[in-house]
Amino acid sequence: MTYPATHAVKHIPWDLPETRPAMAGAEDTRPGLNLTSRSLWRVGRRWIPVTGELHYSRLPRHRWQEALQLMKAGGISVVSTYVFWIHHQEHQDREPLFDGDLDVAAFVRLCRDTGLEVIIRVGPWCHGEVRNGGLPDWVAPVRNDDPAYLAEVRRWFGHLGRRLGGLCGPGGPIIGIQLENELYDQPDHLITLKGLARECGLHAPLWTATAWGGADLPVGEVFPLYGGYADGFWVDTPDGWHDSFRTHFHFTHQWDDPGIGKDLAGDKSTGVPGAKHPDFPAATCELGGGMATAYHRRPWPSGKDIAALALCKLGSGSAWQGYYMYAGGANPRPGLQESHATGYPNDLPTYNYDFHAPIGAHLQTRDSFHLLRNQHAFLAAFGDRLAGMNATIPGALDVHDRTTLRWSLRSDGRSGFVFVNTHQPYEPLPAHSDVRFDVELDETRVVFPHRPIDIPSGTFACWPVHLEVHGVTVNWATLQVLTVLEGEDPVLVLTKADGVPGHLSLPAGSRVSGHSVLERDGQMILDDVLGSRQPLTVETPEGARLRLLVLDAADARRVWPLGDGRLAISEADIVLLEDGEPAAVSTGPATVDLFCGDAFERYDVDGARAPVPVKVVQTSEATTPPVRPITVPGRASAPDPRTFAAHAARYTITVPTGALGSERVLLRLDLVGDVATATVGERTEDLFWDGAPWDIDITPPHGAQAIEVQVMIYPLDEQTPVWLPEAVRSKRTERSACILSATVIDYQARRLPRHCLIPGAAAIDSDPGYPRSRAASFQRS
């Protein structure tokens, strides 16, 4: 029976010839790194970098290495970091500090040693929700070629050059420098800053600048980078989900997001999207890895929001995936945040910059971390092919259209990938029934799948068309490509999307073992392939051989490509390589199923555990707060410290340390309130409540018998003028300021022994040298 195709597209080739800008080719060259109008290149192959933002000055130095290992395990290849001038030099009469948590050179060297390259975003105006955009108070924020301003910037860049200049050369890890941030109308000033940086010893093959908001950038001098967020705190409290956010859940050739930072830009941002510059590929530096929480508006993007947006950018033609933030943190001291008191339209927490990022401020991995990891594994394996493919997007952009299937084709005319998205936040997209695709390439036409499929709401997927791997061609598949496990007998790993039938087509004459084959229209079709831990084998008449490992949707979320032909499936929080050997970090009982060539072997990495007693005592109740004044139109201010202290509920939480590890221990609070603070010793953490669990670092110091946490919660009531996610709005009551539950999260690392790489090895032995992680015991009645 023949079914009509419901969605058709004809591959559109590139409309302009590929050109090479002077950047990275003739200026500030780096061996093996090149740039064209279509993509970046590494060692003669196209390359899609994956950049994750982490701010070294917002993370304790003793956590840097673990954070960078996590980023690498998540598929990040380049670390991006702001260099906040005000963090280093708060007072004019003192030299900048570059020690401890501010040792930027040590951080960059550690990135190099971890196998990661670096983009330094030197500003000098950075923003990043920092007071004055990162400029010290004594530096007038003119952000132009004013001589007095440039003299101060020259001195600052000189300090950076003396510390980082040696890391900028051909063998150094710094491959890019961002100048300024969100500068809309000063192209000559960007050229001046570039010259100053070079004079001071800072140089890189890539010079970048943010291009959203219709920014007027100096052509050829900077690489324009774009952004896009699922939601933003910069929208006024009464406003709904803005159209600028809706755009990012469509496949579109619109790369400019005029909404980012518009509340700061004023009339310098017209709100009209600008065109992508034709001399550079479509690239991003700020795909929303989450979102910061302002007092007046508190978005909480889900993992699916973040991953669907990222996939839409890939399907739209992205040549560089850059996330802001990828790892959260905290301001190093009070008073550094942007606030109403310092002239900003937003009040941000004094310390908290967790950002709901894939890696939290205390290195918690979140759902977005796992969902994005699969996309990054795909880019590591096939990004060199995808980078050369133009994006063909059926139909015109209508951000309010929720009925038409959102899909695109990236293709070079011979092969390609079909991208599909039926997910967006707040306004769910419908499922689509009886879907087939009709894809016309240069010399062939591919209609797939062989029978119509239903695509559920909430799906975001990338499916191959004419994908050749080690001499075997997959004509098409409704299975996502994850990676290739290289070796003598290579394995193509594919994953099922939840609720989507997994079909796959091979050329006629292919021999398949491990699954039945349906011969139709000159194809060998594998119908309804189920997820399995057992590879299938494909052999072509020419003698090429490839194994196929198809994982179900549950395994797809827990899969960890490790490199060297190895892959793990585990519910552990983290699985990574340490000195070339697999290791797991777990907060509870876990297994690691390790694939090392032929089959999976299972290893237990944790044992039984006893509960940790958590004592929670309320020492005073909240009192009715005063009516909140609105000093910035549409945006309430957070309570000042005196008002907060006068009306907050108070709790004392005590956790004994005898049963805890010492690597990383968190106290997770489920609470209801408006604003909260927690004091652990001399350290303070804070929160603008949005319904998400609040994690507080209680890692015990050596010799401590117990950890005591003082918590204060300012009441939230029905009149508090803040925007909250719909799921938690019902928790507003007459006066709410309470802890609902407290949980101890104890992270423990376990290295799998060497014999785990030998097929048939026994389960890991219990090692008394590793403390067990523990569960919590307090639950509010």
C-alpha cells in the first residue's frame, strides 16, 4: 500500500559561494583552526564547537576541576567565561587581585589540562547581571572612545595581558576573545578595544561580539554571535510569554533576538530583528542553558525547554552552539549584583547565580544536562558533516502558529538530517498524526518512513537521511543518531524518541542479523525496532560491516558516551573518565552498564545506606510584611535587609556529619516563601523562590561533628507583586513562609576497577574506603 507524503521539502543549496574572512585565516592565525562564511574548521574538517559558560570568579577554586570535568562529560568542547573587572578590582587605590578564586590564568590552564579550549569575554562592560556590567564604580561607563575611559581600560587590559598573554599563542587554549557585550551603536569603539587588547598581549584567532538587538558591528573585525532564551526575567511582571521567546521553538533563518537585554538597551535597540551577516556562519554564544531569577519575574525553564530550543537552532543552521549559562555559581561577595539600588530595572539575588543551568551552582546535574548531552554526542560524531549542510525550512515563520508541524532539513544535497519539534513551554503544541516526509535531494528523492507515524506532543528529534557510516548507508530512520563507537567492529548508536515508532531503511541487498527485514521499493526496512542492549549487525554486498545499537527512550536519557569505543548506561548522577578509566558519582544506589565492544556488563557502584537524621526547628514565625512599593514601573523591588529580618520566619537545621562523605554534600530544601537566606558558618546563600528545590552546600569541614544551618524565609502572600511559574502559583496563601521537607544529598565518587573493561568481569567489590551516600529523614507533616 502506498501512502502520500504529508510533508515535502526540496533541498536548497547555499545561496552564496563559501568565502574566508581575514579572521583566523590571515589575522591572529592558529594552526589547524580556520573560519569560513559557512563554518569553522579544525585540522582540515568542519567543526561545530559546543561552548558552555562558567564564571570562574563565581565558583570556589576547589570546585573548578570537578566543574570542568562535568562540562567535558556533558559534551562541552569550549569553556566561555566573563572576566568581571569589578570582581578583581573593587577599589581604585588597590591593584587588581588575581589569586585564589580570581586566578584567571590558573583557571585557563586548568581548562587546557582538562582538554577544553577557552573563550574569554573581557568586556570591559560584560553585564552578566553584575553591578555596572562589571565595571568598577570609579570607572565611568561611557563605553566609547572617551580618552579617560580608554586609559582605564588600557590599564585593565594590561593586567590581563600579563597573566593571559602566554595562553593566547598557537599552543594556548584561548581561541576566542569577546569584546564588550550588547553594544549596539559603537562599531569604531569595538575596533579600538580590539587594538588595545592586542597592544596588551591579548590575541586570539576568533574575535567575537554579541549581535542581537540590531547591533551595528564593524564588518570583518568581529564574529557576530547570537542568542535565544526560552523565557527571560527582563520582561515586566504583568506581561506574558513574549514573542521573542516563541521564535526559538521554530525553525527559522531569523538569528537576531531583539528581546535580549532590551530593558537595558532602551532606544538603542529598535526591537526589529537585524539580518545575519553573510561573511560569517550562524553561530550562538547565548542559547539559554536556563534563566536567572529576578525578584519581579522568576522563570524556571524545564530541561525539555532548553533541549528543544537547542535542537531548533541546530535544525535552523547553527554552526556553533554556545550556552549561557552551562554551569551556575554565586557572586563572590555582597553588593556585586545588579539591582534597583544601583540603577538597573531588575533586582537580582545578592549571591545566587545558579541560573537553573544544566550544572547547578553546587555542581548538581539537571535534566537539561542529560538531554543536551545526547545532542553534543551527535555533534562530536557527525558535526563535521552537519556543519557543511545548508538549512531548508518549509513555510514562513509565524510565531503564533501552533498547528503546522515544525520541521527542517539540513543537507549538502547528497545526505542530510530532518529535524522535528513539537515542544514549547507554556503553550503546548499538538501531536501530529499520519506523518511522512518527502525529501528531494540533488539526485534522489527519499520518502519516509515506509508507513505513516504519529509524532506526540513534546517531541524534538533529528533523523538521518542517506547517512553513510563505515561503508554502510542508512537510507533513513525515525531513530536519532547518537554516536559511533569506533573500533575494529564499529557500532552506530541510535536512540528512540519517546512514543515514536523506530523504523530504519537500508539499501537492497543488505544482510541484517538480529532483526527481521521487510523488503519494499528496493529497500530493506527494519520495522518497529525496539530499544535493546543487543547490537544488530548489517553487512553490505560489498563487504562493509556495521553494528547498530538501538536504545529506548529511557536508556537514551541515561547514556554516557565515554570515548575509546566505550559507552555506559547508568542512573548515577555522573559517569565520566578519570585517567582513562570509567568512574561514577552517585547520590544513591546505582549501577553502571558498560559497553566495551560486544555486550553490556553491569557493575554495582554503591550499596545499602542508612538514613541521615535531619533536625529542623522553627524558632520564629513570619509576620505580615508591609505592602511592596513599586519604584520601577512593572517591577517590584526585593525587601530591604531590615524589612526582611523583621518579618522572616526563622529555622535552625542541624545535620550530624558522622555518616556523611566529605567530597560534596548538599542540603535540599523544599519550601514556600518569597525570599530566603541560609547561613552556614560564615557563608551565606540566598534565593528568590520560584518553586524549584533549593540546594545549600553543607560539605562538612574536617573535624566538624555537625553542620548547623540558619534559614530565614520572607513570607509570600497573594498580593506579592511577582510573576511565578504556573505550577507553583497555587502555593500563594494568605502568608506562606515554611520549609516542607529537607533532604541530604551526598555525592560520592567511585572509580570502576581496571577489570571492568574485561568482558565477563565480576561486579565491583564493596570498598570500605569509600563512604556511602545517604538519604534524608525529615519530612514535614
